[in-house]
Amino acid sequence: MATSRTTNPTLKDIAKAAGVSVAAVSKVLNNREGVGEDTRQRILTTIDELGYNGRAGRDSIVGSATILTLEQYVTNDAFYGEILESVKAASLRSGLDIGISVYRSATDMRVAVEKSTVGGPLMLMGVDQPDIVDAVIDRGLTGVIVNGMDRSMQLTSVSPDYHFGAALATQHLISLGHKDILHVTHPYRESIRRRIDGFRNALEEAGIAFNPEQHILDLGAPQNISLAARDIVLQRLKHEPVPTAIFCMNDMVALGAMQAAQSLGLSVPDDISIVGFDGLSIGEYATPPLTSVQTNRASLGEIGVSLLVERINQPTAAVQRVTTGGKLIVRRSSTTSPR
């Protein structure tokens, strides 16, 4: 007996007509394991008979996905908090059923992917370590990176243009006469290394020879990056020569650096200028207000969901690397060099 055609059927309609669960329909639509071959064929036949189109409208569920991220990003991180809210809203509009798995460390996440504890499609949020990316690729999972990039270019990604954003911040300081500029960072992710590259290129274009020992201060990989920045910058500023400016990998690091300088009696910006990255609202209320490169966190989440839905619907489509822009917000934490 032929199944009657429904206008813009949902997964529930398909499941009811095929006599299976909604979860089984979702697995078949997303080419996931866990459904027997006979059941799979019955679902596919029902999909054809009902004229299902995953893009037909808001009531159509395009599938399910999981966000993989780190505990430090979801506990007290304004940057990722804004991205997560945007992802949730965009997923709801797109009909994407999205969950989240949080890990204490990148190693824990890699092991979970390798041991098949998690399945695709995946949104890697703030995670682009090569071993994790390789684990996703090796398992043949659909994945999109938000705020990161895959240097092997096998996973689609979206992130701010960190290279040119860092160059913009550094050029701002150079234009104020600064030559002895310290970049506070930790070079453990591809997106962060892009900031280092932009910083270095801006120095070299201005005729300033780049010296890693002089220009780079490595934070390591702390859980609380602002406190770590305060402590590490404090120790650095106790030794000559004291830089006239500090460019920080993000605003939370910049606020920690500002605390360190002020605790030593240095005036920000008269003795030392400080520039951050991200443009978080907390920077507006710092004393003095923080100069920063502002990124659009909401657009990262929206674009990330759009790219993931596209990968779900077109698994063989070309891999994309999307970059979003930013702008320099000049406030009172940066001024002309004192020397």
C-alpha cells in the first residue's frame, strides 16, 4: 500500500509512516551507523514516497550534531559564551538538534573521538589541535571547526582573520612610536599561531627585527588565563628592558597584563600601552578602558551552524575555510611611546 504524500514532512512523519523511531530516521539521513539494512531501506523508501526535503522549512529537522569543546571555554569565558548562545539560536532556526560534550583537556577529547565515544556530525568549538582534527578525519566523521582551522584543509572552518587582526593591533602600536613591543600568547593552536604571524609580519614591515626571546612571552597552557597572564607578565616586567607596549592574544590576557603593570606602579598607558584582542564588553569597564581588536562572536556561531548544516546535507561538498573581519577599537589603554 502506497504511503500518502505529506506537505513538507518532518522526521516524526517519516518515523510514523515507516514504523521506526525518529532517532533511526535521523541516523539514516545523516549516514550514521546503528540502523539495520532492511530498516534503512524501508526508511529511504518512505522518505521518497513522502517527498521529504531537509531544507523545506523550519519544521524540517536537518539532523543532529554534537559540539565538542573544553571545560575552560564553558565555565567562565565570555568569548565562547557568546558563540554558544549564537549557535543555539541558529540551530533552532535551522532545525538542527545540537548537543554538547565538554572535556577537561584536549587529550580527553582526542581519546573520546578515537574510541568512538562520540559520533558525528561534530562542531569543534575552539579546538583545532592537529591530533584531534586527525582523529575526526580518521574516523570519517563530518566536522566543522568554529574559531579555529584545519591546516590540512580537510575540515571546514570559520574563524576571525587572526593574522590581519594581530597585524592591525601591532601597526596601531607602531604608529604610536612603539618599537619594543611584547606579545603575550601561547602558541599551541593554529589560530593562535596566526596571531603570532601577524604580529611578526607587522614588526618586520616596519623594519623592526623580530626576536622571539624579546618579543614573545609564552603563557603555557593554564586553566585561568587571566591570572596566569598577571603572574607571568609581572615577572617579566621586573627585568630590563621593560617593553613600552604589550599586545595580548585576547582581552582576558590583556586585563591580567594590566593588573601586573599597575601592581608595579607602572601607568597604563603613560608608561606602558596595552592592547587586547576580541573586543569583549568587559574591556570597556577596565581602568583604563582597553584598546582591542573587536571580533563578531555572534556571526561565528551563525556561520558555523550554516556550514555544518551544509556539510550534513552535502557531505561531499568542497571544504571551506571562512574568515570573518574585525575592527580596531581604540580606547585609553594605548598612547604614544614614552621613549
